[in-house]
Amino acid sequence: MLVGTELLLGDIVNSNAAIIGRRLAEQGFDIHHQVVVGDNMGRLVEVLRTAVGRADAIVITGGIGPTQDDLTREALCELAGIEMTRDEAHARWVDARIRATGREPSLNVLRMADLPAGAEGLPNANGVALGVALEHEGRWLFAMPGVPAEMVPMLDDEVLPRLRRIAGRPEVLRSRVLHCWGLGESTISDLLDGLFASSNPSVAFLIKDMEVRVRITAKADDERTALVMIEPVEAEVRDRLGNLLFAVDDETVEQIVLARLSEADWTVATVENATLGLVGGRLAASDISSVFAGGVIAGRGPASPPEADVLLEVGPIGADQSTGPRTTRPVEMTVTTPKGRHSRIFDFGGDDERLRAFAVIAGLHVLRTALRDDLQR
């Protein structure tokens, strides 16, 4: 449960939802609902009542700061029908900390030492506001700060250990993500037909940057068992998809490209029109061995790239010679290596920003597959 009107209005990106979801999944907990609610007492209490009615534990971020619109503690009190108390030791610490800076503590700042009666205060490693651990009607509610720098340590050090003890089981969830490029989601789905019936391990899809990612997830009592469960499913996926697979878990296409160049002792340069130097930028950002010789943006200064063993040329995006209206624009990708020349033309739709985003990914993959094919000769 994420608290804050600024989240609803889009003033702040809701990164906490992704962090909490990932951390809970890694610990083997099932996440069934995520809710964002504004800074309104009535709606806060209503959402909390709903959450208590359908979950064993509720993890809350936001609304425990010092200002008048920080209402999470008060909402917990109203939910449970209890009074607010103050952790006097923490209040003295807050008071001393502020006076040490030469300022006089306000009454509002001391609210961050307040807790619903009977709740346990959770230490805040990077801030002032106490977190809250409260049991109500056999359910546990944990309230943490909304600031990620404060929330993440409290989640890892205080909330997750308590959840594991409450659950009374060491169950873990582990995933293997296999990255594919070259075919669409529906085709990949057909190739993997029959693998989706299993619930443990489960197989699911993720789509990002023209890549289809196959996620295999297993739940077990320990990490080793989960990984053993994943192995045969991963082997079957690899057998069915073959060269469509190019990376695992956190690997990126540029890391694969740079590794192949390094193994061959080749350097690479880019000449880009359609992508305005973005392919070269991604290679440069990942290059730790100086295999990226540099790049130029065609039409914006000298068009001669630095000398290199491999050259990638991207572009242009523009009208072709056909007649009639077009909803897509062609982009040509050409890779020249010491062993050959490879060229592909893609038709991309959308505005220029979308075209560039897709062309960057396609350019990196054309480079990757050209290197793969030439280095296997």
C-alpha cells in the first residue's frame, strides 16, 4: 500500500512499489494487491480495512513524516481503535539531533516519534521517522517512510525478518530470465506451448525494448532446491528457442557485443544517422576494455568514423522511393567485420523518438548476430 497524493498526481515516480514487490517475491511471499491512496484520512482508513480483510500482512510506505498531511499513523489508530503514544526516548533523540544543528525543534517534527498504542517502533537507519509494526485482528501492518533511501534499509533489516518469523517458513522464490530477440511474443508463445501449464516452476513473458523475456520461476524451501527445479525447464526453453536466446538474467545486449569483440580482439566504430549516436553511447557506457573505438553522427560533422575492425552503420530514417502513403519508415543496419558484411532493413512505425528507441535496439542486435555468425566460422 503506497500512501501519497503526489504519487496519484505523478509528481513522484512510484519506485517503491517495484522495490517492495521484488523484495517480497525474492523471499517467497505472494503479493496479491498493490494500492495507491492519497493523503485523506477517510480513504486511508477505508483502504486499510479492505487490506486487513484480504491479506495476512500489509506493507505501507509514506505518510509517517512530520507534516499535517502525513496521516498513516493516525489512520492506523482509527483502524484499530487505539490511542497515539509517543516514544519518549526517540523524541529526546530527535530533539537533541535538531538542537545540535543550532535549530529549535518544532512540535510537528516530534510527531515522527509517535506510534499507535501497542505498536513496535522500527529503527530508521537513514532518517528520523520511526517505522511502525502493528498487529490487528491477527494481521500485521508495517508502515515505513516513503523516501526510498529510508524505506529500503527498513524493509530489508526490519520488516522482512519479521515477516519471515511470522510466516514460520523459509520458503524462497527464485527466477531465471532468458532474453530473446528476433521473433514476436505470439511466435515465442507458440514455440513454448505446453510449458505454461506448470505452476511451479511457472513460465511467463516480459516484453521490453523489442525483446521477449521468458521468466522461469520456482518456489521452494531453499535457494538450491529452487534452482534445481528451474534447470530442466530452462533446458527445454533453450532447446526450443535456440539462437533466439542471447542473454540470461541481468545481461544486456551491449555486454554480449563487447564480450565477443574482446574475445576476437576486435574494435568497433559506429556511423549513425537514424539513432543520433545512441548506439555508440550505449557501447561506450558499457565498455571497460576500450573495444569501442568511437562513433560519428552522419550528417552532423565529419562522417568518417575512427579506424576499427568492425563498423556498424545505422540509417537513415526517411521516405523511400515507393509511391503512396507510408505508416512506417525504413532503417538500414549494416555491419562490416573482417570476415564479411551483413545488412538488414527494418520498417519502424511511430514518432521519431519511438523510431530511434527501436532502431537502437535493432542496431545492437544486428551487430550481435553478425559477430556471432562471423566468429562461428
